[in-house]
Amino acid sequence: MKLFNKSHSKNSEWYFPGGKDLQMESESNASLEMFKDNPLDSLAREICQNSLDAGIEGSSKPVRVEFTSFKVKAENIPGYLELRYEIIDKAMKQWPNEQKTMSMLRKMDRILKNKFVNVLKISDYNTTGLRKENWKSLIEQVGSSVKKDSSSAGSFGIGKGAPFAVSDLRMVLYSTLADEGIQSIGVMKFVFYKDKLNGETIITQGTGYYGKNGSKEPISKDFGLGGEISRTEKGTDIYIIGFNQELMENWTKEITYSLANNFLFSFYTNKLEVVIDNKYMLDYSKMNKIIEEIRNDKKLLRKYEYLPGYYDVLQDEDHKEFNLTGFKEYGIKDGEAILYTSNKGDVNRRVLMTRNAGMKIKDLNRISSIIKFSGIFYAHGKNINGILKQLENPNHNDWSKDRSETPKKDGRFLKDMNRFIKETIKDTYTEKVADEVDAYGVSDFLPEDINSIRLSKNKVKQKGHGAKIEDSKKKSDTLVVREYSRDSGGDIEDGVTKGGVGEGDSYGTAYDGRGHKGGLGLGNNFGYGDRPGTHGPSDDNDMFIRNGNRRRRVSTVKYRCTEIDYVSGRYRLMIKPEQKLYNVKITVDVIGDSGSKDMVQLKQAKYHSKLLDVKYSSIYINSLNADAWQPITIKLNRNTRLKLEVEIYADR
């Protein structure tokens, strides 16, 4: 007997290859499990990525993908009778004590007993369809992916599992029109079970096929589900049979937001358009409405927090573009990638990284914690795409040198690529100190604007009462004014919640989310880290958060940092918010010459003559009035001249 045989009767339509002494496998399937955490997001990414990869080369038309849901009679599912009365029953007898497997099989049985079954159909147009080599990779091979060129997005062949992850029957039907004509086949990711063939016991494989005469060979016609007529335009139809009922309840919105988040740049470059449920055409012209919905919904904003900032880069008519140059040692021509940047709108201090297809790969961060910017890095050239494709992980969300055959060389390439992005942004957007004025004898007051300081300075000179401008190195009666107008371009959470990890009296071991390093040995005897210190806040300490609210960083606030006497660590803050703020937290940081941010410990803070609550680098005050300069005098544990930066958080 051959090792693998057809496990069915002469009238069988589904073909589950089988053989002797195979290892039994239950319902767990690695190619499906990786997509179950965010099934609709994974489906949208993988499907549209594959369609973009199959786009007609040189065509000016965008690839069009259509998502449509409908119901079909259960009896119209290919091989319905055999599935309901034979295959599922045999599998149940095989796995009576395997709880998860039995739960899946019972659910399949219930679905097939219903009169109608949910179907999600996904079709693409302006594509080549599935050619012969693509077809074999899709249907028969595991971990294999045949693409038309090196710049395509997919490379592992794992993404084809995404449609099965949203099917309660684990069944997908494929139908394509390509150069070879119409071809169709059904695939089912089932479980292993024992069967009889010619009087001998065999073990079937988990993957079954509905093909020509009960084989793995495709049939030469459409399945005709939903009453469609045969295709006349090249492309592929995918039918997800038994589309999960819970996912159906809000699938159109989920798919819409996922597509906007993952394919923003594909829409921008007119490479992709999507039709959802025969009602809604999604292209770049619709992005503004989607982005506004996200901005105005806190739940959506948490999930897609960086998307508005990337959209604002593309919308900024004055956004800057920088061509990648100087990478010839890696075989990359000048201009094979473009960096788009802007400091307008909802800046997120990140860069969206994408390749030729335009699908989002990752967010590059840790560029700068003080510079306002958002960016998009688009690697469109053939050579750079060839390199990045080899370094891309199976989830298509990162690049790693460890995946390369030449890890040292490609490790240098990744570092140089990231360095180009970071240095370009820092060179473009690093802000200069706006004004710095030295005056003698005016340390006891602060005017409301810089012009007043200049007027006071001129009056002192004109009156001639022995007044003079002293050397700025004198330790007292020296006024250094630095004015900044802060518009963070979006709400950022304080990140400290009651009962969470706070600032402690011991060294930390990680970053705190605002660029602070843990446990800096600068004489401050404290640090930010991933666990509280021995003298951190107690559970009932409401200094951090009151009334269960979360603070968010306030945009559009002006402040000035004035040196009173740096030797004694005394400075004055003047703060002017545009709206009244409640439950305010003010963080004070030191900015070094290189632009890096460092922590500083506060010894004392006063609002007029009232002492304020202070916790290391943070000041807490009940409220700040709108459109008025309000003075806060602070004392630091440093005795050197410092450039200070302030961030304001308040109840949202």
C-alpha cells in the first residue's frame, strides 16, 4: 500500500490525504493560532498585502479589493452531506476526551445543521490572478510563498492562514481567473482522524481538499456561491465559509479602521482602493472622515494612537521630503527611499516604516523626546526592498539582522538607515533657545513678555543710576529668560495611575515612556524604573491621581523658565495655559547641549507664598487659570546653570 492514499469512498468529494503511522494532531494549528489575537486586523493586512503583490505591473489603476458578506444555504456548501454525516462524526469518535477539539467539532456540527451559513467573500481586481506557481504555493505548500518580484510584501507563506482563523468551519474556497483560465478549489484545516481504506486503518492529515473528482486538482469553474456569474476580469475570489458570527457584528468598522492604519500610504499613492459590503468605497479621499472618527473616540484613539499624526504628515502642504543617499556600499541607489516629515498637527515623535506595497511595517521611535515631528519612511526602490524583505519577520512588523545570511553587513545597514532618519529629523527640527537676556537688579520680578524685559533694560541704562549689565557668571541678581510655546499636538497620558508603579527612592531599570533613563547616578538618589522604590507612594497616596482620572498632557501652553540664583538652585516658572486646568502635574526636566533630556530633583516649589506638593521632578497644584501668567518659584538640588523644560498634565 502507498504511504499516502485517498481517504474516501468512490462518491466522496472531500479529499483528506492519509497514511499509516502518522502522528495524530488535534485542533491546534500554528498557522491559524498566530492570527487569533486580532483576527480581522490580520485578515485585512494579509489579504490586501497579497492583492497588492499581485497587482498588474505598470498599471495606473489601483488594486481594488472588495469585502462582501452574505448567507448561503448550508446544503449548497461543497461536500455538505459528506461533511455533516461522515467526516465530522469520524473525527468526534477519534477525540472524545480532547475538550478543545470536541468543542470545535460540536460547533461545526451545529453550523452545518442550520439552514443558512455565513460567508465573507473577498475579491480583488486589477491583479494578475493566481498563476500556476502561485496556486501550488497557496494550496499545497506550508511556509512557501511565490511572489512576482523581490519587492513584494509577503515572503513566508504564513499569511494564507488568516482567512481560516475567522471561519468557524475552518473552510476557505478559492476561485481565480488568470492566464490559465478559471480554477477553483476548497481547502479545510481540519483535525487528524483514523479511517478505513481497503480494510486497513490509516490516519488522515488535517488539511482536506475539495477539487476535481475528489482530489487536490482544481476544478475549471466558479463555485457559484451567492448566485454570482463567472468572472470575466482577472483576479481572485476567496470565500470564507462559516464566517464567525461574533466577528460579523462589527466587521465593517473593524476592517475599515484596520485598512486605514495598515495601508494609509497605499491609499495615499493610489495603489489601493477597497469596497466594503457593496456600500462603502474606501480610498484616500475618505481618510479625513476616518481620522476624525478616531480623534473623537478615546477607545479608537488608544488603539490607533499614531495614525492621526501620520495622516497629518501627508496633509501638511509644507511637509518636507528627503531622499535616502549614501547607501551605495549596500547596493542601494540614491533616492530608493523617501523620508516625509512634518511638525504640524498631531505630532507623535515616530516614523511609519513601509516598503514598496505601502503596508505599514513598524513605528520607529526613540528618535527624540523633545522635538516635535511625525514622519513616514517609504522604501520604494528594488534594491532596498530586496534587502528589507529578507530581514522581515513572519508577522511583517519588524526587520532584524539575525534573519540575514550576512548579519554583520545587514546589521550595519539597519543602523545606518535608522541613523539617516534620526539625524535628518534632528537637523531639521531641533529648536533654538528663543531669547536669552541678562539684566542686573531685576531678579525680583518677571514681566509678562520679553519686550517688557528689553524696555526695563533700556530704562536702567538711560537713567544712569550706576546700573550696568554684569557678567552672566555672577551668582546672584542674574536673570536668564527662556521662552517656549509648547503645543504637543495631541493628548498624551500622564501614564501614572493610582496603585501603579510610581517614582521611588531606588534606582530604576527601564525607560519611563518620556525618555527618562532609570537610575541615573546624578546625586538625585532616585530614578524611574519598572518597579517602585522603597520609599515610593503608598496605595492611598492621591498625589498622583485624584478621583480616578488619568491626566493627559496639555497642548497649547506657554511657559518661561527664569534663573533667579543658580548657585542656590532657585528658578522661577511662569505658566500661561489657554484653558483652566484642574489637578495639575508639572514635570521639570533638564535639557543638555545635545538635546538629551535628564531628570532633576525638586527640593521646594511655591505658588506666591504657598508651598506646593513636590515629588522628585514633579509639582502638584490644584488648578491653573486660563490666559494668565502664573508664577511658581522652584528650588533644585543642583548648583549649576541649567536649561529647563516643563510639561503640563491635567485632568482630561
